[in-house]
Amino acid sequence: MEKAIAILAAGIGNRYGGFKQMDPVGPSGEFIIDYSVYDALRAGFNKVIFIIRHDIEQEFKATIGERVADSIETFYSFQEIDDLPEGIEFNPERTKPWGTVQAVLTCTNLINCPFAVINADDFYGRESYKKVSTFLDTVLPDKKDYSMVGFKLNNTLSKHGGVTRGICKSRENDILNSIVETSGINCSGNKIYFKDSAGNRKELNKDTLVSMNMWGFTPSIFGLLEEEFEIFLQSYAKDLKHELVIPTAVNSLIAKSKASVKVLSTSSNWFGITYPGDRNEVIARIRQLIKLGEYPDNLWKKGVPIVIER
């Protein structure tokens, strides 16, 4: 069965201070994206779309693209500020893309099969890919039945600053009831908290399920996201900073009963790079997984087959 994975790699990385997507963390110069593609291959995905910007195209292709192209069918999609629906005028002073919904929409003409969406700078773990892959094997391309991998909040925090997470609430049969993109989540001692719009401190349970932007979709999502993006632009086309992100759009679709999302809980170890201080921990955790036999010390060594896990 054909299954694609779209990797969101067009972000600027303001808090990190550079292109964290192309910062080596593996012993043979691998980036987090390398491990993502490797895990996707093991889970049965056979097509990858890297969503990037034209200004990083050459460097991206010369590093990540060339490494993985021999192992998986590889495509590129480009997210640019001016890639908007016809007739939309935006503020010429805007310098950043419009968010992850716009990024996914750039793949509309490249994907005609079930597909996953992930962040380029998040390490989701092999089990997460297997769960999404298994889910996508069960859905029909025209159905509006989707999935999201849920991680425990306590396992997704950074020691170096606040993070943004999609706080999830589910109903019967692990169907997503709502997802609220929540910024400024911090931990102090045993307490996890954020401040609401009024500045009041709100505590969160460490076992709360959150979205780390790992989704399973069918091509039917493109039309729905296009509608949400056009609604967003009616209010924010002249804005300099507002973005429409996947959790916000999905939450709107759920509220309108236009989509159903299954929450796939995972025991996988998530980790990622938000701040410069996170990088050393990521390097250490990857080396630990290599010692445990989860990954080879050279992911793309010539002549070594990648075994699909059933």
C-alpha cells in the first residue's frame, strides 16, 4: 500500500537561533530528520515530501535529500509567504510563512494516498510511526477519518524554556473531542503550568495527552484545510505574525463535525530541539538508543537493507 510522509521543515526556528533541521545529532552526521525517515521506512511508508523554503533548497537537498533519496521516493514542496489563494493581498512587511496549515496545503498536488505529517525537529520514536502506519492501512482515501499520536505532557517538556503544545481532550473510543494550542508551558519542581490570557497561572496534569504534530490524514483533508485557511486569511491577511497551525484547524473541523480524529497513544520516547540547550540531550539520547540496538550507528550505510516491521 502506498503511504506518504510529509515533513514540516520550512520553519525559521526563532528560539533556536538557526536552522535546527540541519544540525547534526547522530554519530555519522545524521539530523533528526534522518531518524524520522528511517523510522517511517521501517513502518512501511514509501514516499517522503520535504516541505521547505526556496532559500534553503540547495543546502537541504545536498545534505538530507541526497542521503535518503536512494532509500525512499523523495519529493519537495515549497512554503512561501506569497503562496496564497488568488485575490488575497498581504502585508509586504511580513517575513514569516503562514503556519503549518499552509505548509500542508503545498502538498495538495503531490499526495493522492494516505499520509502522515510530522515536524522536522521532533524525534517521535519507532512505535509512533508503526501506530500511524497501521491506522492509515485501515482508512479509505475519501474518508474524513484521521488520527493523531498523543504523548504524555511530562515527556515533552524542555529544561531550557517554555514550550507550545496542543492540549487534547478525548471522548469514548479515544476520539479527539478538542485540541487547544497552548503556549508558554513550563515546569517548576513537580508542577507544570501555563498562564492564560488574563495572566492567571493554570496547572496541568503531567499525564495530559498532547499533540506533537504527528498526524495521519487522507487526501480528503486538503479541501477542509483550504477552507479553514481561507477563513483565517479573512481576518489575518494583513497581520505580520499570526499563523494557522494544524491543531487549531483540526479543532475547528471537529467543532463543525467535519472530521473525526482518533487519538493514538504511544509509549515512544519523544524528544526534540526547541532551544540550543536541548541539542546535547538529544545527542545523548540517540547514542543511548544506538547502544540498545534501536538504530545502527550509520543509518544510510551502503548495502545495509532497511527492514520493514510488521
